[in-house]
Amino acid sequence: MKMITGIYSTNVDDKGRILLPSRMRQALQSQELVVLPGLDENHLMLMTPSYFEDRFSQAVLSSDTAMFDSGKRSLIRRLISPAVYIDQDASGRINIPQNLREKYSILTKSEVTLVGTGFAIEIWNSEIYNKAMDEESESLSSLADRLRST
């Protein structure tokens, strides 16, 4: 899988579908995708089934005793359980289930921002995304410094 990058704005159509930009579709290289809650709890994530099953889920379910860890059980219920497998249509549109669209303000005829994060696409209500970026207070330099210490 190629790196998924870029920030794009698009609209949700009257049927609740989102058109993925061609560059993101090419990077995903998969007709079937998985949509799930985002890690920051105010957006959705979209990834390939192979990444979801082989990498993402395994990070949460990383031990045989995961079911005995209350934090991991909570992550499973909040990230893995609501995940839904969806298909792109021939035009590259995806239809996110209505319950997820409503919970994350991805409403029909609204603008959304698609953010490539390397391994996934974040799907944000554009107003929420812009506000989150305005409130982001930590500098890039500080964030990069934190990578050094991990």
C-alpha cells in the first residue's frame, strides 16, 4: 500500500456518499474499506481491510490476555466493534453508515475534509476540522522533539 497523503475538501451528496479523490483511491488500492471512529473521537478513519486486520486491530488486541485488561476492552468496544466494512462504487464513492455519519457530524449536503495520515484517511466535518486545527497549540518542532524520546 502506498502512503496516503493530502488534505482534500469534498461534499457529502444527498444520498450520504463521499467521493474519494483519485490520488487517495490509488493509494488505498482496495475497493473494500473499513470505516471506524477516529482516535481523537471527533472524526472517522477509513483504511484497507488488510491494514485494519493485520496492523490496527493487532495493536489493540496485542496479547492473549487483552480481554482481561479493562482499558483494552474499552478500546475494543470504542474502536473495533463499531468498525464497518464498506465498498467503493465504480465512481470511487463510499457510503458511510448513517449512524456513524450522524455521530461524527458527516451530514448530507455538508462539507467534509479528508486527511491522509499515511496509513488511513481521516474524515472530518470541515468546521470541526478547521476548529481543531486552529486550537492545535503544540508546534511542529515540539511534536517532532517528542518523536525523539520514544
